[in-house]
Amino acid sequence: MRLCEGIFSTGKIVILDSGFCVLQGIIELQKCGVFASALIKKRRYWPKHVDGEGIALHFEDKPIGTTMRLPGVLDGERFDLFCMKDEGYVMS
């Protein structure tokens, strides 16, 4: 949040490293007028509010290149998760 204070209320977009993939943080930025995107990576657990296991199950039998948009709402703010089946994993 501190790093983006200078662009609050501008509608600009920041691309976050996967280490900053915290949905609640992305929502807080959105509330401040900054939009963000991050690659979701499962480390020990899936990020909070992300049903990673459900996503993986959905894509299990899908061909490579299949995509899906998962809309959601957190703290009254809309967000979208975009997923794509790749060889051996699902990119989200």
C-alpha cells in the first residue's frame, strides 16, 4: 500500500510479483483507486479466498489452452480470477 500511495485515485494498474499475491491487499488497492494483477502461486497453501483445489479439479480433464474467468466479491469490491490450463498446471 505504501509503495502505491503516490498513484492513489489515478486508476493506474500495478503488476505484482507472485509474492504479493494477497487478494485482500489487491482489494484494498482497488478501494484506493489503483488496480492490480498478480500471478497466483501455491506455496504451502493457496492464497486466502482462492479455491485453488476447486480450480485444479475443474481443469483436470480440460485440454491445454482452456480458460476460465471466476468473478467474485470481497469487502463489497468486485474482482476476477483468470485461469488457463497449461501442460502440467493451471496458471491463475
